Amino acid sequence: MRLRLIQALAGGRTAVTELVELEGLGTTGQIYHHLRQLGSAGWLETTGRGRYQIPPSRLVPLLVVVTGARR
């Protein structure tokens, strides 16, 4: 689920309302839980109420992880 969230954020979806529309990601509460966990680990940052982004310094490491996960 967290990998799918990261992929959606890297693809341009930044608002939780946009993430909720994706199939298989669960409820709004579940999505917020995972976003908070990713934020606590430093993989995401908030840009406003209900909006998230991948910090520029984390983009390349995340792309490596996502690419490795597809194999």
C-alpha cells in the first residue's frame, strides 16, 4: 500500500482526496495512517492541509526502490 501511495504521489497526485479515488488503497483513515508513517520516516512532507509531496532530496532514492520493487 505504501509503495502504491509513493507511486501515486510521484505521478502527480498530491491531495488525499485524489489518493482515496484509487482502487485498493483503503479508507481515508488508512491512507492518512500510511502517509503519517511515510512522513515520520522522512519519505514525505506536507505541503498544506491534506496535501503531500516527496521531498526533492528523497526522490532519487525512492525511484531506485520503486524500480527495484517492479522486478
